[in-house]
Amino acid sequence: MNYKETIEYLYALQPPFHLVGAAAYKPGLQNTELLMEHLGHPEQRFKSIHITGTNGKGSVSHLIAASLQAAGLKVGLYTSPHLVDFRERVRVGRGKTERMNEIEESRVVEFVEKNKDFLEKVKPSFFETTMALAFQYFAEKEVDVAVVEVGLGGRLDSTNILPPYSVSPIPHGVILSVITNVGMDHTEFLGSTLSRIAYEKAGIMKPNVPCVVGEVENETEPVFIEAAKRNGIYGEGLETDDCKIWFAERCMYLMRERHRVVSECELKGMYQEKNMQTAFVALRSLNTSNILPNIPSEAIAYGFKKVCSLTGLRGRWETLSNQPLVICDTGHNSHGLKYVSQQLRQTCSEYARKYTNSRLRIVFGMVDDKDVENVIRLMPTNAKYYFTQAGTHRAIPAERLFEMWKQIAPQTDGAIYHSVTEAVKAAMSEQKEHDILFIGGSNYVIGELLKMWNEK
């Protein structure tokens, strides 16, 4: 098989979550344990940083990876989903001058061909197979540390096969857990309350392994404290020598030293302030463990400044064009789109002060397991909408999304388009010089947009 045939084979063997939704979700570690045993336990051959959260875990993962890379470490990065190419999920990089390399097409083909009989016998999920490929690749590349993003939840996610840090037989395992935040998403799998979802996220905490929690609320804080106590890591703050859990929003480091340490970040968008704070506290906490070489402030500053250039991260309040202004963002639930909506309103206000005839245009599509009603109430009403659907079974049909929108916001000015390409082309053809065009609502909408944009 060639690379294209190999990816098609993986999709056919166990269709991924982004194509079929709940049918692809396989909670628990049984298949993962079999995979790791079959591969000789690669998860026990590298140190790792394990990251979960409802939103921001991708941004935080890339900020941490870029900073570690800038500090001279050889860093693996495992994230999901991919936007354009499957290989985006698995990257390795080292140093300040080179962008992280995606896993080679030949290595993907080799892995599948070598393990084909086992995959067909055990039938792990698409995500489990991809994760196993990544872990074996990181072990073979002898990375100093791998930054690993949870797929869904935490406690029952296959990435939770990563063991707590141990020095035997070689130093390996999770040296830091990070939980960015908790919002109402994937409730059919994780629970219908914030406390229940927090319990699932807190499942990545390990005995005696430090943990950083980005944001807490009254409903989630007791859950995190209880989990920290169970794992023997409860403490009061970053200032104490014996502390092993930190609530990042209460640490003043980034805010106090902002202009000296991280005066610039390549990730734009108001919501990135919290992600930056979480990543910064996580990096500072690593320096208290003495497991990795010291991460100097200069490396953190450079990693934040060049995070997209170093890691290849895209789709986070990304400006595709300045004249006219075209912006895209992968925010896809009410917790994330709350900040996107605020940013859109701020951008519109700035344009209104400059140009009397500026108009906001929005290309928008969602998938069917999101809290659509809350999203509709958050999004701007003074915009021209181009409702669309990505090419995935999970996408809400554009007609149904439009109907739902009109029920809640009957004044909405909108039209229906049956593909992302069609919607974007229509919006751009109508966009005037000082109009603002925003494209979002789903990772899959942004993936199809970027593929179209790259070809353009």
C-alpha cells in the first residue's frame, strides 16, 4: 500500500470519531493494553506531559512543546484531530530554528503493514491505532519528552495508558499532568454536569506526579482537590516546595512578568490569554521537578513568540487575509465560542470606528453533538451568515442548522450552502474591502477551509 491507500485502509478498518461520532468511541484501556504489549511497551520508553481539557488543550500542548523545543530538547507532540493531513497528529522537533517534522508517510505505511494482522484481529479504534503509532515513533526517535494530548475525557482515554514517572528501567512516564478547563461538551460520554466532566478529566492525575489546572469553578474545584488528595499531590501553590498541584489562574507569574517574559505570542485571540497562563505555569512547574533540564525564561518567550512557526499549529484565530480581513478559528462549542464571539464583536467595533460601511460575514457549520442552542445565543446577530456543512457524517445539515438558528434568532440574515468551499466562495465574492469574514464552528469546517486555501 502507498500512503493514501494506508490512510483509507485505517478509515475503513475502524472509522474515526470525526466521521462517525459515538460509534468510534471505545472507552477503556483494554485494546490499548493489548496494543502496547504487542509493540513491546513503547509508552515505557519516554518521558511525557499529559494534557486534557474541554478547550485549549491543543493550544497549550503546542505552547509547551514549542518552549521545550526552544530550550534545546528533542520533543514529540501528539494531538488530534488533524485539520488537513493525518501526519499532523504526530510530530518531532528540536531546536529554535527548525519547524517540527511530521511523521514520514513511509513510517505510517510501514507501521500499518507490519501490524496489519494484529489490527484486524483486535480491531482497536482509529484513535487507539494512531496513538500506538505515535508512541512507537517517539520511542524510536528517543525523544527527551513527548507532549501528549488526550483524545476525549481523560480517565478512560487510551492515552491514559501512560504510566506515572519512574526511573526504572529507564526514566519514563508522565512527569506532569495538565487540565486546561472544564466545559459542557461530549456530555453523552463524560456526563451532564461540570463536576462529572471534571471527574473524568481529573482521571489523568497520577500518584506523586505534579498537575496544573488552568481554570476552576465552584463546581469543579472540589473535584480536582479530591483527586489531588487521592494521588498525594495536594498543595497550596507554586511558592511551596512540596506543592504538586497548581491552579494556574491564581498564579501571578505570567501577568506579573508579561512584558519581560512573554511579550509576544504567535497565537492570537482573547481566549489565548488563559491558555498562555496555563502553559506558562506548567513550564515553570517543570523547573521545580528537576526531571528535565532547566527551561529558561528566554526559551519560553521564544516558544510563545514562534509557537505556530515551530509546531505548525493552525486555525486558532488565524488571519488568512488582511485586505479584506479573513479570519478562521476552530472553536466548536459554547465554552470556546464565547470567547470567539467576544473577539468578533471587538474586531467589528474597531472596524466600525474606521469604516462606516463595514459588515460582518460568517461562514458557519457545526457537528451534531454540540450545544447548538447556546452557541446560537452567543454568536453575533448583526452578521450575514453562510450556513454550511463539512463532509462528515456528524455534520449538522446546513438546512437544519439554518432552521435552528432562525427559531432562536429570527432576525438572522442567512443562506444555505452544501459545502464549505461553496460557502467560502460565496462569502468572498460578496465581501467588500472593509468587510470582516469569519469562518468557524467546527474543526472539520476549518480543515476543509485550509485545504482549499492551500490549494488556492
